[in-house]
Amino acid sequence: MKKKQLLTISDLGDECLAALFQSTAALKKSPSAYHRALTGKSLGLIFEKPSTRTRVSFEVGTLQLGGHPLFLSSRDVQLGRGEPVADTARVLSRYV
């Protein structure tokens, strides 16, 4: 089975989005139940536009769930500059 790449929110179907919002509600209701949900996981963070609040909230949230955030700036990845976005997504999905 071929994995589907998530490049934008619109790549998610209605059922997946509904499940995502249900998970979010459960996490907000009982944060301690998810305290170590990302233990042993790395999360690659790539943002289209720089945003201190967004970056900090994702990094802190990942750490609070036991994961390791990895911020990749435009200087770190070649998105749209010699390497197709799909190729970058495929490679990063193998590591993070």
C-alpha cells in the first residue's frame, strides 16, 4: 500500500479532519493522558512563513508530549529550489 503524502491540510479528507478535531478535543480535556504520546518520535517542523508563536507552540507541545522537535528553516531544506516538494516530503518522512 502506497503512503499518501500530506503536503497541505486540503490533502486530508473530511473523515480524517473530523478525527483530528476529536483527538484535539480529547487532548485538551485530558492532557495528562497523552503526556508521553510522542516518546521516541521526532517531528520535523517546516513553516512557509516565519512565526515565533507558531514555532514555539509546536516545539513546546512536541516536548510536552515526549517528542523531539526538529525545526528546518528555508536554509536547511531545498523546497522549490532544486528539489521538488514531493521528494523532500518523501525523504523527510523516512527520518522524522
